[in-house]
Amino acid sequence: MSQLTPYPVVKHDFPTKLYVRTLTLRPDAKLIDEYRLRHAAGNVWPEIVAGIKSVGILEMDIFISGNLLVMTVEVPESLDWDSAMECLATLPRQQEWEEYMAVFQDTDPSATAAAKWMPMERMFHLGDQNDNGITY
């Protein structure tokens, strides 16, 4: 059995919401290794990090399993996702970054990040379950 790695959660003093998106990489181990390298700490262009933050994104994580990526994005509850993504697409070097990453992605190379990363539907939420008065 593999060791699970817990990831810290940042607490904010205001309401937030979470978006979950997915993207498939080309099934090529060398390409995936290079994709990982380009996203390693310090390798993402500063303009990209600044742009992500400037549109209101508080936290962003990308998880990988094989060639499947899952991205979680936490934003203030009041943020309009579509407007933020439209703005992000116009920021300095954003389109250049999309082209730089396109070789790895099993998507339309000319698509924006918002079009490449497909939304995931939440099909289960523990908070929606009736515990029938059971206490732990």
C-alpha cells in the first residue's frame, strides 16, 4: 500500500469556493517528465504566477496520475470564474505559456487554459450525507 501524502489547506478569513478541472496529457513518459519539470518550484514563469494571482485565484494545485491531471482552484466566493479566465487569457506571456505547454497536452493547441481544462462534476459530497444521528 502506498503512503498517502497530506497536503496543507490554507484557511481564509472570508468565504471561498473551489473549482476542480481536468486535462489529459499525451501518454508519453518523456513528455510527462518534462511537463513535471516545467511546473517544478521556480520553473513556472513569474508572469504566469503573477497573472494567476492578479485575477483573484487564491490557491491552485495540479495533481497527476499517469497522464491525467486534476487541478483544484480556490477563489473568493464573489469571483466570477468566466470573467477571471477571460482576463487571464489577455495577460502578459499567458498565450506564450499556453503554447509552451501545448506540446504535452492532449487538447487543441490553440485553446486557452479555460478551454483546455475541463470542469469536473462533484458526484459525492460528505456534507450532503445524512449521518442518522451517529456521533464519532
